[in-house]
Amino acid sequence: MPTVAESGYPGYEATNWYAYLAPAKTPHEIVERLHREIVKTLNAPEVRNALHKQGVEPTPMTPGELTKYMEGELVTWGKVTKASGMKAE
């Protein structure tokens, strides 16, 4: 199967990613606590090993880093969607 770049979209990388999200108005201290606990869990050797066995590479990000990453994904895949002519059904 060709890569996204080989299919005519150079500069694009199609990967699966997962994130834990909270409602927009969640207090900052709760978001920070959740972030700390999730990172601690993702860094636990038994969790990392289990994820690696499934081909998953945990890459914890700060809430700000995740926001920037998601904004970039929206721009990237918005362009792909528009160029393809896809329409929501």
C-alpha cells in the first residue's frame, strides 16, 4: 500500500493518535492533575511495555502542546478533505 506522500500528498503523514480530553471549561488545576496522572501512568514500565506490544508509542504532551498538535492536524486534514472534494453525509 502506498504512503500518503506516494499517493500524491507530499509532506503529509497519516498516523493514528489518541488523546485524553476534558470539557472546555474544566478548571486548570483539574486539567493539570489529570495530565500529571496520565503521564505517570503512561511512563509506568508495565503500561509502556503493554502499549509497545500493540505497536503504540506513548508520547505524552502538555495540554498546550496537545492543543497546538490538534490545531495543526485540523489544518492539515482540512486541506486534504477540501482537495479531495469529500462531503459529510
